[in-house]
Amino acid sequence: MLFMDIMTWDKKDDMELGKRYEEWKYPKGYNVIAEWSDLSSCRVFVVYELENAEAYMAATCPWRDIIKCETIPVMETQKAMEFFAKLV
């Protein structure tokens, strides 16, 4: 299943976030499909597939002190439309 995280932080944490990100490696089981930075604010978007809940925890827990993470289950729009068509 695919998920999208919207991660936001306070501008005062920019330097700390940058320092940590230089060393960051996503954990096994957290398979990143795409990652984008919002150039107008302190926000990043990550689309990924998870192998298990432990991978999610390993990816998000180290950032809890400086990042707010909103996790959203997502599906490609065409696939979602096909799925909804079968329901009606």
C-alpha cells in the first residue's frame, strides 16, 4: 500500500534538520517512491510503500522532536476511479 507523508517543521529547526538529513538513510522496508521539498515553506512530501509498521516507526520516530508528520494513504487517481466504479 502507498502512503504520502507531509512533514513540516519550524524554521528555527532548519539547521538541525539539515544536519540530520545529511546522515539520514531510510530504514529497510520503507521504500521511497518520490520525495519533494516545498520551496516556499518548511515542508517535505514523501510517497512510499511500507513493508511493515516497524519500518514506519523506524523512519518517523527519530524526527518526532522537530518534525510534524501527517501520514495519508494514497492511490493513483486512475486506479481509485476504477475501484470506485466497481463499488457502484
